[in-house]
Amino acid sequence: MKIGIVMDPIKGINIDKDSSFAMLLAAQARQCELFYMELPDLYLQQAEARARLRTLAVTDSRDGWYRLEEPEDRPLAELDIILMRKDPPVDQEYLVATYILEQAARQGVMVVNNPRSLRDANEKIFCTRFPELMAPTLISRDRSLLRDFLRQHGEIILKPLHNMGGASIFLIRQGEPNLSVILETMTDHGQHFIMAQRFIPGIADGDKRILMINGEPVPFALARTPAAGETRGNLAAGGSARAQPLSARDREICSAVGPLLRDTGLWFTGLDVIGDFLTEINVTSPTCIRELDRACQLDIAGDLIEFLMTARTQGREHSP
């Protein structure tokens, strides 16, 4: 099959941690032809989704992990599957790219994840579809409501809605002397929505990443534990990681969320679970494949690529 990928520049990735790279290795091992794109390569001409495609070959070696051929201007409909793996932020340029990819899906390409669902499923807000699984949460740009939420819960986490990797996340306690400036900065003086969640002490035991393929969980989670003096477990924020089997509560959360992921074409996702609570549903470019593969002798990317190839063969290429 012909598999394209839209991603951040491949020259800058860390191949030991990059899940997109794991997918490329798995697809190449299954004799797929690989085609590389970055966001500026996509365009829409009349009703046709097109891109400057570059044939790609990958090698699992730090000495030289990719080889790209010269770009060719081609219709996206020539591809069988496109992996949309551009990292957040989900800004206006990202959204326009999803419209182009949605047109490619109408023309027969299987786009992973579904472009419409990428727009609909904000990684922070999407969890509110499952309030029974969440800690108390407020999404607002009203600073008085955010202050009331802090008074009610005493200790809260504040998050922007469009970042990744733990960027700009604050732990706030009642009496925080910098509360006013934090709220002013995060909401841009009331111009932007943010998320507030009751602090979950279970973060000390790790922020668990559970990977889902077609709504079914990988049997091990990667528990990301904050570094000393930190409250964020994200690996990008210096957290350490350990693999562990899913708990009964983890499986309960996966069973509740899985059907919606399947129904909306979110074929590969990452659930974040702290303690007993679902905190995020990562749909844009969930990671941790390589860490779990190494720790548990898995082939997550291989399982994903085989599922996608089978689904494409069975005619599930169109948007749900």
C-alpha cells in the first residue's frame, strides 16, 4: 500500500521516542511505499486535495534515520492511507490542513485520524463527554469563575486548551500570591478559554498513558512520574516512565471511551489517566509507542499498521 504521513520535520525527531517513526518503520517492514509531507506541502486546487509528496525510506539508526527523494506534485487520492501526525498546537493552520485532508478522505483515502474528528475532539475538552470518569473540571475564560473553582477545591491544575507536553500547566493552591497575573496571562485578560481541574494527588504514582487502537487498549500503560519538584508527569517536562499492566479501573475507562473512538474514526489515540480519573484524550499525535515496545516486548505500531491495512482493504477508508 501507499502510505503518506503528515508530520513535523523528520530531521528534528528523536527516533528513540518518536511514535510516528515507529509507524513508518512498521509500514516499511510490511512492504508499504512511504510518502512524506509537512503542513506547507498540502494544498487544495478546486475540489482536488494535492501535496508535494516526497518518497521516504527509514532506518532505525541515529547515524541516518531517513532518506527523502525530490518532491513530486501529486493528488492525495493516489495514496491508500494518510497518517496525520502533526503535533499541536491545533491552530488555524492545523484546522485548514484537516479540511484539505477531509477532501482527500472524500476522494477515497483513509485518513488517520479522521480529519473532522480531529477538529471536533479537543484533547482537553473531549473528556467532558465522560463526566463520570473525570475529576471536577471547569472550562472558562471568566476569572471570577476560575477563582470560585479554586476556593471550592483548594488545589487545582490550570491548563491551556491547545498545547502539548505539559506546556504552560500550573498547580495553584488557595492563597497563591500570583493568582491574578497567572489568570490574566493564561486567559489573555479574559480573551481565551482555559481548563481548571481539581488536583489529583495520584499524580505522584504517575500520569498513565494508555494507547488505543480502534477503541481497544494496549494491555500496558506507561506511567509518567513527575521529576523532583514538579507536578507534571509529561516526559517532555522531565518526567520518568515505567510500564505497568492496566488496572481494573483503567480497563473500565477504556471500555467506556472505546466505542466513541471507533464511531468517530479516531483509530489511534492515547488516554491520560491519573489515579482513577480520565484527564485527556490525545487524538492528534499520541506517543509512547517506542517506550512501551521496549519495556513490554510489544509491536504497537505493527499492530496499528496491520489494522489500518485491513480496514483499508475492507473499504473503511471514508470518513465516518
